[in-house]
Amino acid sequence: MTAAIVSSAPATGKGAARSATSALAKHRQELSTVAVTIPFFAYTACFLLAPTIIVIIGAFQTRDGGFTLANFAKLAEPNTISAFVTSILVSIASSVIGAIVGGLASYALVIGTKPNGLLRRMVSAISSVLAQFGGVMLAFAFIATIGINGIGTMLIKAVTGLTVNPNWLSSLPGLITIYCYFQIPLMIIIFLPAVDSIRPQWREACESLGGNTWDYWTRVALPILAPRFISAFLLLFASAFSAYATAAALFSQRSILVPLMIQGAMRNEMDPSQQGFAQVLAFAMIIVVAIVMMLSHAVEKRAGRWQ
Amino acid sequence: MAVNNADNTAPTAPMPPQLRAARARRQSIIKFVILLFTLGFLLVPLIAMLVFTLRHPLSGRWSLAPWVAIFTGNGETLGADLTVLWQGLGSSLALCVVTVAIMLLLMVPTMVIVHIRSRALERAIEWVATLPLTIPAIVLVVGLGPIYRWLSADVLNTNPIWLCFAYVVLVMPFAFRAIAVGLNSIDVKTLVEASRSLGASWPKVFFKVIIPNLWQSILSASFISIAVVLGEYTVASLLGRMNLQVALYQLGQSNSQISTAMSLLALLFGVVLLVALDLISGAMRKRKEGK
């Protein structure tokens, strides 16, 4: 051990014993650094790694603990497929709308304003609140707006005489609208830094080289923004796909989305026909989100080349 | 349009200033329309919430009753039992405190030391800490179910406060980012070496040198954690424990006006927290630029 340390120490002519002790000290320091991280890794092992492993193992387990792939048969049932299709549809639609509107809003916040202007700071503060504003409160907000007794519903009735379908909120377009409510602010937060990185000088350079607005957008700004836009879109997709609380507050009984189906499966865990179903659904969700996140990282890496 | 014409007539010359002004005007119109539309969409439901709390949905009478009920703590005039709400609010506030405490104890010392000593470990911690973004809470809760069943039966009890263990994991990605920003904005290594060479012990370096330099990011990590914990519904409801959001949901079944008013209050609290956060990060930016 000592010999190895001595031979690895640089031979600068100093005493071998001295470099051995400093190498030992270094070794000890490394060990103590690792030791400091033990609580963190132990904690995440208990409350992050262990639950994930329980999900994955549970997906492959029979009732008495043996290995099986039979649980996955449930994924092919029409109910499950339609929940996945609905989940993915709602996520894609709300992310597309959220990404476009949020992207435009970030652009509007950046052009012609000072980097620390009041409007911009206000909007980004509101956005960071609203992006976190998922959950039950969001459902209340929309019930108050276009629910049966919602203010919007009453106004529409008073002004145009039309009655809004009380089930509109729990329809697909209604759900997409509600999801947009947190997707747009989320996009603003994620995308603002990207738009910030666009320099006005690039536009001037483009102009002095004879380019017009169209050239500037198609050849300069959009190619630079595209990877960041796509990775932001993927993040929005993941956030919509994993959102649970709002939908749970809106539909107490119907399991039209994957997270709601997991809820149902968890509540009926004692039912033998539901064995491992929650775990299989959760496992499938991990796969979907992991693919999306990997894509997003890959796109970000490409974007990194520009910075 | 004018811009295009100008470019066609003088392809190589820079744009005349008046055309640039025209473009700026057009840009500001586009900007105004986009922001009006976006902010309108975001503000309408909030305004509707406020009106909804003031106007009784069935009788159409206007009154401050839900707000009075919340601030006096007495929902009897509206026929609502508010004990659930106070229970939920109480456990959510307690959860905020405990979660933030565990999060800080777990993350700050580890991140500081790893930041100084080992790039590889720092990356490993970053990867683990941001992992909860990839594993949705609804998935985590499926795995947490057995763990919590065991915890509440054999080790602890069913008190909602023990949700803090799961919540620390949920806030980890946000807290990590906030603290990492702070660590990158100061030169921790030099600070530590300077104070160590002046004879300060490790605890002294940590509490007297590093923490005072990091307090802004520690605050912002705490604020964002509080915002996340106050808004958490998934884990609490599926593990069958009471917190603010679960209480709001239950109360919403019987008295939607009070729960809408309470949601607005929670939202307002969130706005206050995050505006404070914005001011803090503004101060941090200034300090970094000033360096």
C-alpha cells in the first residue's frame, strides 16, 4: 500500500516519507469526502431508490412473490390503452399550445425591454407561482370560471344566451385548456433564458449582410432556438403526463388518464385481479417519462454546441 | 412590409434609422397583443375565483361570508365545518418546517464539501437530486405505499408529519438548483482555503464563512420547498393523510366557496413567497455582476 503511494507520488527529490504522508492525507481526505455524502445517498436510497425498485419489482411479481410477465397483459386491455392514448393526447396538445404561447410570450417579454424591467419581473414571478399552481386549487379555479355555477358560464349565458355544457371541463378540450394553465407559465420560465441568449447584434449582423426579417428568423433565430424549444416542449410533455392532482379533483370516478388509473388500482389493491396493476402502470409511466427526458437531454446537448 | 422593401432596394446597406423605428413600433404592437392574450388567459380564472367567493352560486347574493368564515375561523353561518381545514393547514405548515429542515441538513453540508473536493461526486449528487423530475410523484407514491405502511405500523405512526420524508425527495430538484446557483456564484474554494489557513476550524468555516455567503440561495431553496409542500396533493391523498390540499378537496365537496377562498389565499401566499424569491435572486445577480 505504502509502496504504491510512494511510487505514484511525484519524484521531486523531496523525502519519500513526506510525500507518503501527504498522499496518505489526501487519501484520507477523499475517504472523508465520500463519508460526508453518505447521509445524502442513504436518504435518497430509502425514499427515492427503494420506492422505484419496489415499483419495478412489483410489476414483475405474482401474488406470492414469483416472477411473472402476466401483469403486463393488462397494459393491452382496451381501457388501459385508451387511458394511455388520452394521457398522451392531452399532454401533447397542452404542451404544443403551452410551448407556442409560452414561447411567444417569452419573446414578447424580451424584445424591446430592459433585462430587469418591471413587467418582465412581474410576469416571471407570476409565472413561477402559476407553474407550481397545479393540483386541487387549479381545479377550483376552473370550476369557478366555467363550471356549472362558474362566473364565466353565467356571463356567457347573460350576454349571448348560450349555455355552456356543464361537462365541458371534464371533456378532452376542457382538460387541455386546464393543463395549458400551468404549461404556459412553465414554458415562460424555461424558455426566457433561451430567448435572452439571442443577441440583438445577430439581427444587425444579419441585416448588414443583406438579410430581411424572414431570413433572420428562418436562418438565424429559429435554428438557434429550435433545440431549446424542443427540449422545453419535452419537459412540458413530461410535466403534463405526470400531473395527477387536478384531474383527480375534477373526475372523482372516471379513470380516463393513466395517473387516475394508478389511483384506482392502488385503491383496489386487495382485489386479486388487480395484482401488480398499479406497479405495471407506474413502470410504464417511468419508461415514457424516461424516454422523453433522454430525448430532451440529447437535444440539449446539441443546443450546448451553440453556447 | 416596409422592412422588406427597404432590404430589397438596398441589400447591403444598414437599415435607415426611421425604418428601424417602424420595426420597433410594430414589434411593440405584436408584443402588446401577445402579452395581453397570455396574461388575460392567466388572470381570468383568478378573477373568476375571487368573484365566485363573493357571490353565492345558487342564491346570487353578494357577501363576504366565506372570507369572514376563514378569518374568524367559524364556518357555522355557511353550515361548514372548518376543523378539517385547520387540521390540514396545520399539518401542511408543520410539514413545511420539517421538510425544509431535513432538506437543508441533508443538502447544504454535502453540496458544499463535494463542491470543494470532488467534481465526480458533485455530478453524482446532481444526477440523484434531479432524478425526482423523471420519476413522477404518482409513480413514487406506488412504491412509497409499502414503505409507509411499514413505517406507520412498525416504526412510527400515521401522523401526517411523516410525509416529510417523501416531501424532501419531491423538493430536492428545486432545492438543488437553488443551492447550486449560490455555490457557483461564490468562490467557495478560496474562501475555505483562506479561512483554514487563518486557523479556522471546519465548523467555524462552515457556519461563519460559507453559510453567510450562501444565505440567499438557502432562503430561495427554502421558499421553493415551502411552495411545493403547500401545493402537494398526490402523495398525501394517496397515502391517506391529511394536508392542506386534501382538506381543500374535502371541504370543496361541501362548501366550494370557502375552499376557493382558501385556495386564493394559498396562491397569494405563494405569490408573496416567489416575489421574495425574485428579489433575492435579483440581489444575487447584482452581487455576481458587481464582483
